[in-house]
Amino acid sequence: MHPGEQTLELLKSELGALDSILSIRSDSGYTLILEGDDAENDEGETSKSAVYAYLAIPDAVAVDRVADVLETVLRDAQQPLVWTTLAIAAGRQDLAEHQAQLAERYGLDA
């Protein structure tokens, strides 16, 4: 989902300080259709603003540092981002489990 423009800009800046690049691949019309318990309308589904992005991390940068940035910047985000694979690579089992739950909840591939 989309964490908000200010949060994305802060995230890009903080990741840039680690020589990492967050590349947004979706446009402003990108949405996620929610169903089941997350639905908000009578039809049983709703859409939420979303973002699809790639994250490039140089080999010289420890993945756990990137995970720390993501966790810190996204803590108070309007909506969550899902980054399960990075949490696993960082050895952050607690975050990986939380991210996997988010992915399952929203029907996303982790």
C-alpha cells in the first residue's frame, strides 16, 4: 500500500544515505483491491492507494541497516509497505513474521 508521499521521500533520502536506491515503478493510479475483513464497502471490496517499487542495495551495505531504516521510517506510515524478503535477508525474524502476515492479509506475494 502507499505509505504517503512524505514518508516515501524520507525513505528515499534515508536509503540514499546508505547508497541504496528506492525506485518507484507504479504511477499515482496504482491501487490495491481489498477483500474480506479489510473491505469497507457493501460489495465486499475496496481499493487503496498503493505503490510498487524496487530497492537496490549495494553489496557493501549491510542488509540489516536497510531493514532498520525501513522499520524506523515506516513505523508511523499512513499504510504499511511489505518487505518480507528483505526482513528475512536481514535475519530479522520478528519483522519477517510481521511482513509475512501483512502479505497474507493483503493477498500480496512476499
